[in-house]
Amino acid sequence: MAEFNDSDINKVVAIKISPKASKERLINQNQQLNGININENINDSLNNKLEIITSKNQENRIRILTYNFFCRPPPIKTNKCDYKDARVADFLEKIENFDIICFQELFTTFNDRKHKMICEASKTGLRYYIAAKVPSFFSKYLIDSGLLILSRYPIVENDFYEYYINISGDSPSNKGVLYAKIEIKKNVYLFLFNTHLQSSYFDDTPENIDTTIQIRTKQTEELINYIYNKVLKIPKNEIKNGKIILLGDFNIDAHDNIFAQERFKLPKYKHSEYEVFSKKINKLGQAIDLMKKKYNKHLYTFGDNEKEQGYDQVLTGKADYNLKQTLDYIWEIIPDYNLDIYQPHNEDNQNTINNKEDKNDDKIVVLYDTLNVQKFLIKDRPYQQLSDHFGISVHLKYL
């Protein structure tokens, strides 16, 4: 069990699951979020499978995936059926290909799909996870954040920050950012921030669309401030040897909603949301959009519904059909401690760095060429994709 060190510990759970985890479903949601029952009978074939999976992770690579899984709680659905249980089962066939998975829209409320994902993932070696708890009866939210992080590596510290406000279709959900400090090896850590920002609903009024954009802009400021405050607390040597990664569904289209502009009366701004976000996130230091780094452009991750290519015809709503947006990102953040925001208030600040004398050892490096859009296309099913979003994956390498 991870140690809880931050102020919001009542909202976050971090658990290591033994390979001996029970195959039975755990029905009570709150009990399951606070622990996993352990079956005392060790399955030899399961242990052998874990050894095979571990051997696949060659060259000290860490395979990371961010994925909006579009698994909303019942009775919510887009068209006739979202096939939630079937899609969970299909994804579990692919889960061995990754070492760290960051989900959005994998909700716990009124269902046990997240719990099934956690239990089944543990059998493939993804034995550590963190998830925000289901909101209490007295909370202003009806639905949890939908955020989940699965990992083959120990999660030694965690936190959840709740955004101040969500509106429209997002108002019941406790949206925020889920933080994990993951120990890759001794004294080498990955600092991971998984988030899901306010959505815009293009079948709504122009006034309400404008409001969702304003709320999302406010959330980006909260997100950046949260990362900044976390980074300030990270010891200098851990920053040098580790890596800071921000990822998730930002609901900010890198193409400035060009296809939506053709169909709907959208607000006009001097600068695109992506430009504004990029400028703000770079205040933390150097922020690298990994997709743009590899391709010098953005591939679509949502609303790409070309029938001849076998893309989604079932899960996407009418207003979002063929919008062709890039909403999902992986960012590498390299802090620059010469910036004014990092200057210490006293000489004892542990994050004081002289960049000329203190060279980064690069104990974890991002392999930019490995970034891929994971479409998760599926055959012989009523649905063509495992989600209405595509996922994004990248490999890191530790030395």
C-alpha cells in the first residue's frame, strides 16, 4: 500500500494487487476501492504467465498509454447501445502490451467495470493502481472522476486534485487531475499527471459552448498551478533522474475545431485554445507535445469516422460525427529552475539548481519516435473501435 502524504488523501486510493488476486468480482464498490480481496490459492499457470509478460519488457522500456475509454455509468448511452461490458473484455486482451495505462472515462458509479479492469489487469502484471474514490452521499457530484492509472511499477505517492467547477453534461462528474509518483527503479521516478478537462457539446447553444470553453480555460490554469506546486516539492536529484509526464483528454482541439466551425456557430477567438494552452504550460519550463514532436502535426484522436477505413459508426454521437479533432495528448515537461516562478524564498530550498553546473543525467528518456496513435480497431463486433477516442502510446527508456 502506498503512503499517503498530501491533503486530499481521503479522495485517493493506491493499492498493490498480488498475483494471487481473486478471480471473483467484488460487488460492493466502496469496499473494492479500499482494498482487493486476496485468494490464498496460488495459480502456477498465472505465475508463469506473469514471467512471460515481464520478459517482453526488453531494453528497459516503459510502455505508456493514455486512453479515454468512453465507459460512462449506466444508464448513459449515446445511441442504441455503448457495449460497455463487451469493450472492457476486448480491451483486456490487449492490456499486456503496456506497462502504465492512464484511463479517462472509466467510471465506477453504479457499475463494477473499473473494478473488473483492475482485477484482470493485475493478472498480467499491472499490480499497482490509483483511482479517485466514488463521491460521498453529501458530495455535489454524482459521478466519480473516471480517472484510473494502472502500473507494473510501484506507485509510491499519489494525489487527486478536484477542479473547481464543471458544467453542462460534465456537471455530475468529479473531474480533476490524478497524480502518481511511480518508482521505476531505486531513486528513479516517473511523475505522472493524468487529467480530463471540461467537454464542449456542439449540439448545445453558442452561449453554452462559449461557457464550456471559459470553464476549460480556468481548469487549465488550475492544472498548471497544481503541477507547479507539485514540482516545487520534488527533490532536485529526483527531478534530474526522473521524468515529468502530463497526459489525458484535454478536450482542446489542436485544429481549432475547423470541422465543427463549418457546422455550428462557435465562438471566435483571437488565439486558438491550443495556442493559449501551449503558452501557459511552457511557463513551467519546456513543455513538449510528443505528437507534434514526432509528426510536426497532429493526428486525429476523436471524431474520425471514415467508414471505408473501418472507423467508428456506433459509439460517436451525431453532433460529433466526423469532427476530426485532436483532443488527447502526452506532454513531457522539463522544468527550468532559472525561471522566476522557481526561485527559492530561502537558501535552503532543495530545488535550487544551477543549470550550468548541474547537468541532467537523463536517467529516463522519452523515445519520441515510438509515439503512436492506438486506434484499437476491432472486427466481428457490433462496434468498430473500443472507444469513441483513439489512444496515444509512447515508450520511455530508463538507464
